[in-house]
Amino acid sequence: MKRIALLMRVALGILPLMPVVIWPLSSEGTTVQVNIYGMDGNDGGREGDDHEGDTQGNQGGDPNPVCVGSATCAYNPNPVNLAVGDAINFTNLGGMKHTATGPLSFSPTLKDVVQPGGGACPSDQGVNGNCFSTGKLKRGANQSIGPFNAVSSFDYYCEIHGPGAMLGTLNVGGGADTGTTTTTTTTAGTTTTTNPTTSSTTSTTTTVAGTTTTTATTPTTTTTAPVSTTTTTSAATTTTVSAPSTTTTAPAASTTTTSTAAATTTTTLAACTTHNVVVQLPPSQPPMKVASYVNVSVIVTNAGNCTETVHVTLSGTIDYMASQSTSVPASGSRTLLFQYPVPVRLEVTLTASAPLTGDVAPANNSDTKTYPTAVL
């Protein structure tokens, strides 16, 4: 109101005209609705337990009206495209309990709700602090997640059923900054100065330096500075820098031309060539006491030279199935713990698997072992 009154007084001549600064009004982000429809877009009549021992049951569930039969049908809309500052309201319309958790290597405790900017975000998938989890949602429940305050793009999944059955994509967008151009012209010779222009994208940066031209009286000297330098740091990123070009015309005499070409240096990182993940169940586990929960260990070793994001599934006696995702660096290993409800049996058989596309030894992607049980 004060700004409006000030402008009216200027218009009526009561105050002398002076520069007026009008600050832009802040705007809040919007909330996007995303519905969860379950495994392959339709839970159907499925039942089961999650890996924290909670019986899921099945209450019918609604099929995705857009598509069914694929993991990408589990969430609608998919992908989700947000502006920076937007939030998402996830609502579970499926017949079983589900989560929305991202990225694929993030696996907090099922009951935990993780908002962007919180939790231990993985550092290898470019999530920029936007990792999140709705926690376990029963049918009809909803959870608001956000705001998402950083530009990023990554996949998310149901932590109970895995990305092989439920997979979504989240894109949080932002605009690239473009520099301005300034031109100055003077008499007694002409000087033209152009500020550098910088364009930014996710993978390529190009910088072209300014150009200066000075004109006086007669003979001609032309100097051409370095041509180009190219440095390649990975298959996806290229940086090119072109040096300034200067032309000077001065008093009468002979003409001399000098050209200097800059050296070119190229560095190439070691390529990812071998995928080889080995999944193992240890020879022994903690005592398998009947009617109790036991932390079952699964060891995932990366014998290749590529960093791998793997989805590990543990299945066993009493139709138990649970899954987790993890990122394993080249020549590294991870140990995952699964809570297994020991049934009333003399022994139990468990199978751990982590199929990987392009693996040079796919037989090593799974392991099966039988363990004896004990009475409390």
C-alpha cells in the first residue's frame, strides 16, 4: 500500500520523480498429487510380509487407469516434473502397503519419513540433497514430501517391493543463467568490448572470451592468440575455451603477421568395461530361534571396474520376500541386513539374489543356503 501511495503522489506532481525500486513478490511452490497403485500398477489379490515383519494383507486396491503390467505403472503421474520449491503429496490407492523412496541406493528404515534436505543422501547419484521417503503407507494413507529445493533428476521406488515391481522418476527443474552483452563505442579510434557469455547445462560448458578491436592510422600488424584447448574428463562432459582475438591497425610501414597455436591436452578417465557382482550368504547366521526375528546378512561384492547400483532380494521359507537397494563401488563390498521371521520349521532355506544386466558371470548373482532352527 505504501508503494501505491508513493507512486500516486509522484503521478500527481506532489513528489519529484525519482528512481523507484519494486521488489518482486515471493511465490510459494505448488503441491503435485501422485497416486500409488502398487506392483506393476495393480496389486490384484497379492499378499505378503514386508522385511520388517508386518503382514501387508490385501484390501482390493485400485488399478492404475493409465497403465498396468509394468513397474513404471506403479506411480501416476510418472515421471513427476517439479519446479524448484514444489512438493508432492503421495496417496496409496493400492491394496498393499507401499513406500515412495528415492534414489534407488537410499534405503532408510521402513517406518521413517525422510524429507528432502534430511537423512543421509547418497553421494553418487546427483540427488543434490533431494533424497526422500514417505515411510510405509497403508491403503488410503497419504504423505506430503517437500519442498524440493535443489535441481536434480533420479529414480525412486517402493522399498518393500523393489524397483523391479515399482519404479518412478522425479525431475526437479531449473533454468540456466545466461550472461548479458555490453557494447561501448568511443571516438578517435573505436573500441568494442563484449562481455563473455556463459551457458550452463548438466554436462557441457562453453566459454568464449571477449573480442577487442582498436583502429588508428596505417601499417598493419595482426596477431592471432591461442586457438583452442580441449579437456575431456569423462564421456559425458566436454569443456572448450577459445582465447581472445585482437586486431590492431597502426602507422604506415611494413606488415608483420605472427600466429601462435596453443598446445592441446586430452585426459581420459578409465572406462567402465566389466560388470561383475557376487552375492553371498555367509555359512552361518545368528541363531535361528523359532518365532523370533533374526538379522540375516547378505554380502554383495563388486568384482568389476564399474560402480554398480544393485537391488538385492532375500526370499525364504514361509513365502518370505524382502528387498533392498545399495550402491557398491568398483572392487568394493556391502553387507545388508534383512529381518527374517523364523517359522516353526526344523530348518529354513534362504536365497539372496541381485540380477545385473551385462554381468560377465550372472551365476554369481545369487546364492542359496539352508540353516537349522532352534527352539527358544
